[in-house]
Amino acid sequence: MNPSDKRLAILVEDHPLDYAGFEGIIPEGQYGAGRVIIWDRGTYKLLGGNMESGKLEFLLNGKKLKGIYVLMRMKGKEKEWLLIKKRE
């Protein structure tokens, strides 16, 4: 990912771990309707920040995404965040 790109991330409720491997289509009219794909898998390590401060910094070690990323809450928004890759 390019550090100058900012991507929208939206906070949603927790899902059961049983859903972690689900890929398929949720029918129209049901909550979360549409195609569900697993885009990446891996681990993360929290490096700093917390939800209350509106900033989280973490290390991703996925198959596709690797490196240090930051989630920053958008002003005036409770559930909308920007995902930004830090320059290394």
C-alpha cells in the first residue's frame, strides 16, 4: 500500500470466531447482505494508542499486508476511521 493513500475503515460489532473462515454470499434482505471474501490472513501487534484516543498504531504481518499501519478516527465520527500505512 502507498503511504499517501488513506482508506476508510468502519467499526462494526464483533462477530463470532466461527465466522472467521466464512466465504460466500449472504442473501439480499439479511444483515450484511452481499459477497463475503477473506482478503488476507495473518497476525497483528498493537504498538500504541487506544480507541478512546482515536488513534491506534499496529504492525501487520499478513500474506498481503505487511508493515506498520495507523487507524485514526475521523473528526466528528464515532465509527469512521482512516487506515494509513506508515512510511518505513
